[in-house]
Amino acid sequence: MELTFYIAATVAVLATIMVITRYNMIHALLYLVVSFLSVAVVFLTMGAPFMAALEVIVYAGAIVVLIIFVIMMLSLTREDVEQEKAWLQPKLWMGPALLSFVLLAELVYLLVIAEMPAAPVAGSYVNAKAVGLALYGPYILGVQLSGILLMAGIVGAYHLGRQKKKVIHRFLQQQEPQKERSAAI
Amino acid sequence: MGELLWLIPALPFAGALLLVLFGNRISRALVSAIGVGSVGISAAITLVLGIDYLSSRPAFIRQEVWQWFDVAGFSPSIAFHLDALSMVFIFVITFVGFLIHIYSTEYMAEDKDYARFFACMNLFVGSMLMLVMADNLLLLYLGWEGVGLCSYLLIGFWYKEPANGYAARKAFIITRVGDTAMAIGLFMLFQHFGTLHIQSISTEAAQVWSVGNETAMIIALLLLGGAVGKSGQLPLQTWLPDAMAGPTPVSALIHAATMVTAGVYLVARMHVIFALSPVAMMAVAVIGAVTLLIAGFAALTQYDIKRVLAYSTISQVGYMFLALGVGAWSAGVFHFMIHGFFKALLFLCAGAIILALHHEQDMRRMGGLSKKLPVVFYTFLIGAASLAAFPLVSAGFYSKDQILWLQLAGENGNIWLYLAGLLGAFITSIYTFRMVFLTFYGEEKTHVGHKPTMAITVPLIILGILSFAGGFIELPHNFGHVVLFSDFLGPVLPAVSVVPDFSQYEWMLQLLAAVISLSGIFIAYLFYYKKPELIENIHRSETAMAIHRFWHSGWGFDQLYDALFVRPYVYLSKVNKNDFIDSTYTFIANATQGMHELFVRTQTGIMRNYVAGIVVGAIMILTISLLL
Amino acid sequence: MTSIPMETGLLLAGVLFMLGLISVMIRRNIIFMLISVEIMLNAAGLAFIVAGSHWAQPDGQIMFIFILTMAAAEVSVGLALILQIYHQLKTLNSDAANFMKG
Amino acid sequence: MILVWLIVILMAGGVLAWISGKVNRSLPRWVALASVGAVFLMTLYLWLSNPIPVLGSAWLVQFTQPWIPQWGISFSLALDGLSLLMLLLTFFIGLLAVLISWREIQTKVAFFHFNLLWVLAGITGVFLTMDLFLFYFFWEVMLIPMYFLIGIWGHENRRYAAYKFFIFTQASGLLMLLAILGLYFIHGSQTGIYTFSYFELLNTTLAPEAARLLMFGFLAAFLVKLPVVPFHSWLPDAHSEAPTAGSVILAGLLLKTGAYGLLRFVLPLFPTATVEFAPWAMLLGVIGIIYGAILAFSQTDLKRLVAYTSVSHMGFVILGVFAFNEWALQGVVMQMITHGLSTGALFIIAGFLYERLHTRDIRQMGGFWSTAPKMGVIALIFVMASLGLPGLGNFIAEFLTLVGSWQANNWLTVFATIGLVMATIYSLRIMQKIFFQEYKLVQPLPDMNAREMLIAIPMVAMILWLGLYPQPVLDTARPSIQEQLQAYTKPPIEQKKLPSTLENMARVEENTLEKLSEKPEDAKPALNLQVSKSPSPLIPKSSN
């Protein structure tokens, strides 16, 4: 089991690194699916099979598919990949990577100094029933809020996704007339 | 008869009010009727009251018109107090004022603002009457400031000339400096007596304080400050020569009947406080002596006839202060009265001359007027004789002689003060007759235009008679010994105590004074009539001319004050016109603006930068929480 | 099953999160930014699962469900926005959408 | 109930004026005039009918209605002599403000009058409320319409001035709110009763540090409003940029709310802390007197000049308030009224000149006496009032203030008195530059017309009346002033110095006794005449 975990973790990290270094969006997304799947394996090793299933269905399935649909709608070409290449200069990596590693180092340090309380129960398997009971028990309010959030997401997505002629705010129009060009198209 | 008391100041006020309200809509004749009439009726009431007063001789008459206000025991009234001292003042003010008003009807006949002139004159007389009749110091202060206001309005009467406005403001502001000192004196008096009622203060002060009390001294000096300001004494005398900017009747009124004598009145009225403080008395006398000399020398060098008279007023008021300073109260008041007559006379004569010579005031362009203006000449001569204390026949001789005599004979007397007075008398007769010879003798230099008529000559003649005869109501012991005046004032002002074994020298001193006066006249005759080349010789010397210029500018006081007070004040004001305190707030506003400019740069609109910002923030917070 | 230390799980979550973060910061392409955000959200969810499994409680998983919901909503709205931006600006460059520049 | 009506009439009048603007352009003016006139008459009636004091103290009329009882907030109004005088002044000046705007305001007439009436309503509320929360509420109510008055109908630089005014007063007002809340919670924790009622809070016992802090909170608001020198700089801008009615209300009324606040709240609420602070406050007052006077001298903008004279005059107010004796406080009350009139009148004259010349620059004026003598006379009277000429109201005010402050602090009073000389200097400059000198304009300046005389003459009459017979005003103010001074049962001056003070007090009583004993004489026709036959110049009064 341990070995499974470590292999899955390694795959997840490597896949993610691949995601963030790709120039081609579709490639990146494929690696992303790999990353999600390996995380799902990690979930399994952690004793959360239900979550693993959700991860596969929702993340690796729905979300990635959604993004792919959008990319297809945008009908990207080879120029876009070249463009991506031009944008992603190696020297750009330095600053953000440094910052993130500092943050990571601090996180690791925190993990090291923290005194981990021993787990109270030996078996950490939590089945879907327990999750469902908790979800519709103490967390019922959260569920409702999630519903509202999803509703808002749907409405928002619908609203934003509509094609409108001109949506530049009047303030922006007055102050930055050079932006007119994009609005005029 | 006492019920009429309130009418004396009220009538001029009413006249002023009527003229302010309707002055522009009524005829000139009516304006003069109101203006002159109101003061005339006041004078008549004064006469009636005076006769009544003389016959019944009450200590005083008090009339309360209404209670002004009452705050926690501070309850001054609009109330009038008539005793011998105020009687003398009211008499001079109303009568001389009345004559000046009559005179003005002709003098100002051509002026566009006829009604305004008479309104201000009435207000002036009214305020002065209020001043001398007030039964408490607050009401006195009302009159006191009212006089200042009227002097401002009248000196700047011809307002189109900026110089006149300057002189007017100078007069008001400088006298206000004195008034401020006086106001502080009033606060102290109130603190100690809980009232500003003059009689209560006088009685209580004598009981509460012994001679030499320090508080009494401070109060007396503060009151003196006020008196000095109004009376044009050192160090606040500089406004008075400039006050000549006003029409000549105004000068006459300011110098003879009102305003400058207010200081004398105040010191005489508060003599109890002054008597408690030898230091303050000495200060009064010294100020008087120094002022009379300085002003005398300055008068010697003036060419403007009105400025000569102005300096002579300062000098003569100096004599009054000299008298008051040695406790010769009634001598001071006597000199005030005589001075009121002859100074009004001299000013009115000067006005007649100026009118005749088309507003020419420079004596160097006058001359030979004795034939052209005989009435003016003779009356002027009487006035000049009185001013120069011409022996025996002039009123000024008796009043001034009494002051000089008491400098030596009075128990507070002092030989130096006497000598100063004597020197002053000598100079006085020189500059007075310099004026006479320059103006009336020699050849005619300017054509005589306007010949004075009745409205001018009658007041001149009346004043001439008074300047001549007024002196005979008070004659020295060894020469008739008439003491009508000091007897009259006796209940109010204590007599000066004379050093007993001194009276044998009195006639010698009188002779000395007479000789001094006559020699002064002779010198003037020699220099300005007989041998003008002597003056030429003096004018050739550099030193003499430097002194001349120094004296001509009134001993440089104007320049001194200009450098010490006026220019620093104006500079301070101008340099801070935009209020440096405001700039601190502007700085705060600008700093906020600057910070805004600074932080607005971080808002690039590029999302990646914001993310980076969040990360940096997270790192910082984590680091800080780890370190702590 | 029990032998996997929590630290390791959390470390994995942290590393994934960092990678997502780096990507958000360096990418200009707005779709890549969205993808990176998904990585980060996923990493956060992983941390919850790790903690939940350590205590053998369902709460961690429930939190993951909420994150999942939120991610779904976010991605739909985000994609709609991307479409809008692309239509308006004819580019996927997020730097071009700097209307909020002060 | 009448007190509520005062506020309600003004507020309703404001709304009505706004609405009536839709019907007719000049209707709002009449509505405003009618409502201010109505409240003025009501207050005048209150004054003349002398209602019997309730509560066994200085209070004449009271009205209390719970508003938010959970937090101890009530709609509590009360009227005493001080507020009555302030209300009379408010409505008198309010009437003038409506009248002077008759010709000057031509844009958004309806909204202007709405703002005008709401400012007045706010001021009325400030002068009446006895609930600190409500006080703060009205304090804000008077602020916002004023902001609009300056910002919409002002002169060239009006935006800047309006913001400055708003920020200064609002920031300081928030400090006051903090102090009010502090007081509320301290009182609540002590007694268990959480209330904003003024009368309840008066009994709060405060630790010295707390009292000091809370006092500074209140002082912040009142000193800025007054204004005292380091915080004065909003005033010249606001005054000079505001329309005439705005300047008049600012100078005549808004500044007075600061003085009123000092008298009503700071003195009774924090007796010990104020005594500690008194020398500094008096020093600030003196600095204000002198600084304002010096700055006034060099201004070339007429309204700005007058604004700085206000700074100078308000210095006397704070000087007097912190002298803690009846003379000074009566002087302060008089100063509030007479300054409202005299400075208001000067602003009105500046407004008249602006209407004719379209400039406020005195360098472009001069010689107006020759063509506008009536205006000259009126201006002369108010210029003289502002330099404190006896016979006009300001003299009584300043003299009483200085007499009072002399008892508290000699040297500061001396410097304050020097301020009078400086007042002369700037006042005469006004006359000289505007009315004297050579006439420079081509067109003759028209003199005042009937409407303008209708505005000016009551003011002249008032200032003369206050100068010659101020007793009714002083009598009205007396009970409430004594009430404010109650906290100082032993005025500090008595303890510190003056062995003779006791004698003074004795003499005071003696005087009143004598006045009583003189009463029978009053019945005689020649009551006021006293002829002494005794040889010594003693009057019988002082013989005992």
C-alpha cells in the first residue's frame, strides 16, 4: 500500500510538472488528467475510495472535458503554441519559482516542527456511508450553500457566456479611448 | 434743574442721528440749524445748569438715565455726574464747540458733504460730553472711544486723499493703544473694588490703599497710558500733528474742546488714585515736562501753520500734565480752560487765513495779512499773546504762571521741572511770534480771496475776549489774589499744599516768567522781522540744518515707530498672508496624494502581479509568525 | 494503509500546490492560469483528505466535496469569462486585460 | 411639544420648498421665508411670554420621548435661557439668510432653500437636544446641507472649500462621537444604566485620565468648529467661497454651535479636567485673537478678511469660557450673539458688493462712500462693532469677557486686550480700502435698495440695542449660565488667589441689596436724579 502511495505521488508530481511546462494546451490537459488520476490513487491509498471516484469523475472527467470544449471553441492554431513558447521565457521562471520554494520550505519546516498527534483509530478507512451521513447531517447547511453556489455558477456562466456587442464600461471608454479598437470589432 | 442734565449730551447725539438719517435729503440751512442748534441748546442748558449750580452749590448732581447692564454685581449705569470739575469741562466743550460749529457753517459752506460734517461734529461733542459727565468709568470709556471714532471720521473727512485716511487711522490706532492700557486699568479697578463707579472708587481707594501702594501705582500708570494716548503726550503724541489733515474747525475742536483734553480730565478725575502713587505722579510730571520741550522745539521748525499750532497744543497739554503731576489739579484744569479759549481762537484764525489764501497752509507763502484781514489779525494777536503768556494782559500768563510757580512752591515741586517749564515758555513765545511775524508782516505773497464774514468773525471776537479776560478769574496772591476758579473746583480737587516760606519769592518768579516771555517775543521779532538774514546764516550751517530736519520731523518719532512697530507688523502680516498653519494641512493633503501616487503604481492591472503580491504577502505573514 | 505518515501526504499536497502556484505566476495564457488554479484547488482538497484519513473522520472528505463543487462552479464561470475576454480582446493574453490599471 | 414643532416646521418647510420648486420658481423663497418666520415668531413668543422654569432649575420647556430605548437613546429636547437666545439668533439670521438669497441665488432655487432650512433645523436641534446621541445626529444634520450650500452655490473654488469644511468638521465630529460613546459606556458600567441622556451623564464620576481623554474628544469637535487657531484653516476657505447666505450662517450660527457645545457639554461634564486645561485653552484663545487679527490685516479678499476677523473674535469666546466666572460667560454669550450679527452684517455687505462688482478683491474697490453713503454708514457701524466700539453690542461682550478673564489670568488678558488694537487696525483697513480713497470705477456704484435696507436696518437696531441695553439678554442667559457653573461650586479663582474676592462677593450682595432699597425711589418721577448736598463727595451707597 505504501509503495502504491509513493508511486502515485511521484506520478502526480511529475505529471503536474509536465502540465506546467507544456506549450500546447491539449498536451497540458492530458498531463493534467494523469495528475488527477494519480491523485485519485492517492485518495484510494488514504482510504477514501468515494473521493477517488469523485476525483476521477468530476475533475478528470467533467472539468477537463469542459476546458477541452472551450479550447476547441477557440480553435487554437500552431501560432498560439508558438506564442505560448515566446511568452514562457526561462528567465520568467526564476522569481515565481523562488517565491514558491520559499513558501514550500516554510511549509515543510512547519510540518517538521509540528508535533503530530497520534491517530486515535488504527483503521483510517472512511466509507461513503459515513460521508453521506455527515454530509446530510451536520453539514446540511453547507450542502445547501453549495447548491446555491452551483446555481449562481450556472446563471453566471450563462450570463457571461452570451455574446454581446459592446460591454466596455463607460468609465473605461472615456478614460482609455485606445481600447475602442477592441470594442469596435 | 438737574433733570435737564441728560439733555446736554443727548442733544448733540440726537442732532447727529437726525443728520445721519435725513442729512442728504434736507436743505443746508436745516442741516446747519440742526447741527449748530443742538450744540447751542446744550450750551444754553449748560449755562442754566451752571447758574443753578453756582447758586445752590451742591457737591454733585447725579442723574441715572437707565441701568446699562448688571452682571454678577458689575452694574454700570448710563448715569451722569455733575460736579465742579465736569462743570468746567462741559462749559468749555459746549461753548467752544458751539462757536466752532457756527464758524463751520461758513468754513464748510462749499463742501459737498456738509451734513456728514455736522453729523460727525455733533457726535464728537456728544461723545466728549459723555466722557466728562460719566458717573462710571465704563460710560467714560464709551465717550472716550466715541471721541476716538469721531476724530477718525473727521480727520479723514476728505477721504479721497489717501494721506488723510492714513492720518485718520493713525490717530485712531495710536489712541486705541492708550485706550487698551486704560481698559486693563479698568479691569484692575474692577477686580479690586467690584465696581467702576468713579465716586465709590475714589472714596474706597483712599481707605483701602496707603500712599505708595503698588497696585495703585500700576493702575495709575495704566490710566496714564490712556490719558497719554488721547492727550497726545509722549510717547503717543505722533498722531496729533498728522491730525491736521482734517478741516480746520475739526482741528480746533480736537485741540481746544475735546479729545486732547480728555487725558487731562481723566487724570484730574482719578486724582485720588494718582495721589496714592508718587511714582505715577512723577511720571505724569516728567511726561508733561519732556513733552512740552520736545513739542516746543518741533514747533519752532514747522512751516505749516496748523502743524505749528498742533505742536503747540502738545506742548501746552504738557504744561497741564506738569501741573497735574505735582498735584496742582486746579492749576492744570485752569490752564485747560484758558488753553481751550486761545487754542480754539488760534485755530479758527488759522482757518480763516487758510480759507482766505485758497487752502494755502505754508507760512512761507503768507505774509502781510495784517492789513487784509484786520479782525483775524487782532484776534490772532490776542490768542498768540495768550499762548506766549504775554505778561499781565493775557489769560495765558496767569494760568501758565500759576503752573510754573507751583513747580517750585508746591510740595511735590522740583527745580528741574520748573526749569523745563521755563525753557518751554521761552520757546513757546518764540514760535508763537514767529508765526505772527511770518503770517501777518512782511510783504504779501499770496492773494487774499475769501474775506471772512460774520459767521467767522463773531466766534473769533468772542473767543478773543475770553482769551483776554478769562485769566482774571484766578490771580496770584500778590497780584489781586482772585481765587474764584480754584474755590469753585475746591470740593472736587484738593488744593495743592504750598511750601510756606516760599511766597516771598513769588514776585521774582513772575518777573522772570515775564522776562522770558518778552525776550522770546523779541528774539522772534529780531529773527523773523527785523533781521531775516540771521535765519539765513543759521540755515547755512550743516549741523543746524540737521537739527532742523530732526525737529521738523517731530524728533523722529514717526520714523522710529515705523521701524519698530508698523513695518514689522505689516511684514509679519504680509509674509504670512497665506497662513502657514494652513500649509501644514495642505502638506497632509499633499502627502496623502503622494502616497496615492505611489501605491497606484502597484495596481498594474496585470493579474500575475497580483498573484505574486499575494504570495509575497503570504510569505511575509508566515515568516513573521514563524519568527515571533 | 496506516503506515503512510500524514507528513508525506501533506508534503505531496504542498508540492502540488507550489507547482500550481508557479504556473499561475508565470503563465500569461489565461486558460493555463485556470488550469493552474485547478491544480491548486486539487492540492488543497488532497490536504483535507490526508487530514481526514489521519483522524478517520468523514469531515475531510466532505470538505473535498465542497471544494469540488466550488471548483466546478469556478471553472464554468471562469471559462465563460475566458470566452468573453477572447471575444473582446481577440487574445488569451491575461496582461491585455489590464483595464484595472490605476 | 413646541420644541419639536420648531424642528419639524423647518424640516417640513425644507421638503415643501423643494417640492414647490416644481410649481413655481419663486415659491420656495416664500415657503422658506414663511417657515423661518413662523419659528422665529414662536421663539419670540416663548421669550416674551417667559415660561415658568420647570425642573426647579434653569429649564423652561422640556420634551422627552423614547427613541431607541434598548440603547438608552431618547428624543429629548429642552430649552433654557441660553438655548432660547441661540434659537432667536438662529431664526433671526435665518430670516436674513433667506432675504439675502432672494436675488443672489438663481440656480436650483428649490434645492437651495431645502438645504438652507435643513441647516437651520440641524442647528436648532443642536441647540435643543439633551441627548448626546441625538446631539451628534443633529451635529451631522447641519453639516451635510452646509456642504451642499458651499459646494453647489459657492464661488470659484467652492469644491475645495466644501471638501475642506466637510473633512475638518467631520473628522473632529467623529472624535466627539468616540468621546460620547466612551462616556456612555463608562456611565453604563458604573451605574448599570446605559443612557445617552445629558442629565444622567452629568452625574458620571470619571477618573482623571478618562475625563481628560473624553474632554479632548469633545473639545476636538468644538474647537474645530469654533475655530481655535491651529484648527481654523477651514474657515477662511469655507467663508470666502460660500454664497452670502452660507457665509452668514457659517459665521453667525455654525461657529456658535462650537461655543454652545463648550458651554453646555464640556464645562459641566468635565469640571476637573477643564480646570486643568483652562490655562492652555485661554492661551489658545489669545493666540487666536492675535493671529486672526494679524492675518486679517493682510487679506485682499473681503470675505476672507472678515473670516479671519471671526477667528480673532472667537478667540474671545474660548478665553471667556475657560475663565469660569459669570462675567466671562455672560460676555461669551453676548459675543456669540453680537458676533453673529456684526460679522453676518459684514458678510452681507460683502455680498452686496459682490452682486454689484462681481469681485471680492478690495484692491479693486475704493471711494464707495461718494456714491453709496447708506452702505457706507451701515458698513461703518458694523466695522466699528467688530473693533469693539462702546455703545455697540460687541463692546459689552468683549469687555465682560475680558473683565472675567482678568480674574482668571492677568497676562493672557493683557495680550487679549492688545488684540483690540489689532482689531482696530484691520477694521479701519476695511473702511479705508472700500469706502474711502478715490473712486476708481467707471460706473457709479448703486446704493442700497429697499430690500437691502430692510435687511440692514434690523441688524443695526439689534446691535445698538445690545450695546445700550443688553440687560434682557443677560437676564435670559443668567440662570443657565449659573447652571453651567454649578460644577464649579468653588470657582478656582476663589481658591487660588485674591484674598479680597470674598469682600467682592460681599460687595456684590450689598449692591443688590441696595438696589432693592433703592426701589422705592424708582417710583418717583425724578427717580434717577440724585443731588448731594453733603460737602464730601461721598455717595450714600458706599457709606456703609
